[in-house]
Amino acid sequence: MTYTPASTVTSDTKVVLPTFIPLGLVPESRRLRGLTGPATSRRSGEGFELRDVHPMLPSDSRRRIDWRVTARQPQEDSMWVKGTYATGEAVAVLIVDSRDEVGPDLHTWRGTVPLRVDEPTSLDLARHAAASIARRLIDSGNRVGLADLATGRRLLTPGTGRHHLNRLLYALALSAPVGSPRTRVRPPQVPADAIVYLFSTLLDDESLRLVRQLRSAGHEVLIVDTLPEIRPVAEFNMELAWRITSAERTARIRLLTSQHIPVIAWAGPARTLASQRFGAIRRASMRSRVRP
């Protein structure tokens, strides 16, 4: 009998980009940047939304003259012009807390049992949620950046357009835990006028500390809860440990909610309600906007 020598089969490594779901309205930054863009700001300037009609000033353009209002004025030499709100760009930064990756099976949390490939982990949910939100924001003309807490690399500079969206998706696909989870997280350098989306399991107090630092810097923060639905276990010690961990996590969520920081779940059936919650937050933000 002859034996065929063993051979090694190699294959090229492929990066699978995260998928996304269509979303409606999502919260955007209230502070706009630039002299032009798709969003209406709260300052006067060149735009499309009417602010008022006022007597013409030396700084007003003749193209803004409202001839109907002018014709009704008793003074023949009085010219009235339309005032508009200026337009600009909104900026958003997505922060992915990829310091650890947990699955729905508590046995895998100890690191001795591998994660199942057919079950979404916390990082899978974070990638999916971030990709969905990034696509919606970029389609609306926003500039979107990305930060990864595990690697500590520099912020992916906010940008817009299809090419930039592909860069974001590629960076999300490469996000993964690096070593042991760090207990002290340095907040990324976020532009001053950006809204922040934080994708986290909220399993430790570092997420709260990060939110406090971002809020103290004047950022509007929204949290997407990426913890998977945990399956019950039969072991008493493991069940007790999960009850304690879950109670601590619930306390963190209540604290964030009491500080008017939205926490939106992305696991299981809650994902179908995320779009509605995003839309409600956005509409409430638009109603509360006060213009001078």
C-alpha cells in the first residue's frame, strides 16, 4: 500500500464587511459646521428655510428682495428682503467599545469555551448597529468618524460619501479585543460639534466614566446596548454571578436614563424597535430646538 504525502492547503484571508438594516430618522448633532451643507442651522445666512422678512440692509443681497412685500409698503423707496437660516454639515462620531467580546452563552465568558460562529456576539451587534447608523447618517449628508476603544488608534477622521462609508465598514470589520480589557479608557479626541454614539455592553463602570467625560466636554451622547440575549444556565454559581452582574448593569442603565442619556438595545426583538426610538429622539430634538 502506498501513502500519499500530506499536503497543506492554504486560502486567502477575506474580510467580511458588516451588514446593516435601513433606518429612518436618527439623532444628529444640533451644532453644524461649515458654510454650506444639507442641514439647516440656527444662524442666519444663505439657505433655504425662511427666517423672517425685514427691511433691506447694506449687507443683504438683491437676490433676496421680496417684491410682493415691497409692493405693499407705503414708502416707495423701501425695499424688503427675505432672511433665511444658513445651512451646514452635522458631525457624528461612532465609538465602539471592543475591549471584550461576549456571547449569549455564559460558559464562553470564562475563555475556556470558544464562541459559536452561528450566534451573534456583542461585537457582532456593535458592528451591525454602527454600520446601520453610519449608512443612515452618511446618506443624510452627515460627516461620520469612528473610534475603537480596544486598539486606541487615532480617530478615523469624519467624512462623508460612499468611499468613506466603505472605509468605516472595513474598520468595523477589523475591530476586535486586544489583550485583556483595559480598566482605564482614555476618551478619543472628538470634534467639539459632534454627537457621539457609544456601542457598549455596559458591563463595567468604564462606560459610565467615558460618558461623563464626553458630556463634560459638551457632547450629546447616545448609547447603543450591544449585550446579546443571555441564555439561562443550570449551574447555581454561574447563575448567581450573572444575577449580580445583571443587577449592576441595570443600575448603570437606570443612572444613564436618569441623566437623560438614551440607551437603546440592539439584541433580539429590541432591534426592530430601535428605528422607532431613534426617530422619537430625533423628533423631540427638533421640537426643542430654539432659534434666535
